[in-house]
Amino acid sequence: MADEQITISAGPRFQAAMILAIVADALQIAVFPFFVEGALSPADDVLDFGVGALMVHLLGWHWEFLPSFFAKLVPGVDLVPFWTLAVANVYRKSKRIAVETETNHPTRPALDDPRHL
């Protein structure tokens, strides 16, 4: 069991993470620029830290979440939906790992198959 990797299913945790990412990106792109000033925005920073903590809780730690934090420090780059892209990339990688694990997994004979007894 130690050799098996944990993958993310398209269940409620992934769906919650994707909805959270879309809402966070929509707020940062459409609403926050009217009220606050880019990288110096405390509301934007609080949102990023909260979303990051929830993403780690929902999906586990992934390196894809770091660009979402650091990109907000560069003016203009925060208009890219990094949270949504990060969640989609985590899901894509987990699916690829699941397929690779399944194709490389050796098949074992069934215990009740009389041909293998």
C-alpha cells in the first residue's frame, strides 16, 4: 500500500476546490481592482491566504499553488485566473498519475481461478 499514490477524484472535494478557485479569481479580477490597489491590497492578500489554506485542505499540498501567491505581487499579472489554472493542473496531473499507475500495475491471478491453483 505504501507504493500506491493518492489521486484526486472528481468528487465533492475537487468540485468545491474548483468553485472556490473560480469565485476567488472572479473577485480578484472583477471586484477588487475597483476598491483596492493591486499587490498592496490587504483584502487581496487575505483572500489569497484563505483560498490557499482551503486548497491545501481540500486537495493537499501541491507546488502549483505557489504561482498563485507570487503572481499577485506583480502588477497586471493578477488579472490571470491563477487559482483556477492551479486547480485544473492539479486535477490533470492526478489523472495522469492514476492512468500511469493503472497501466504499470502488474495483474495478479485471482485466488479462486482454478487455472492458477
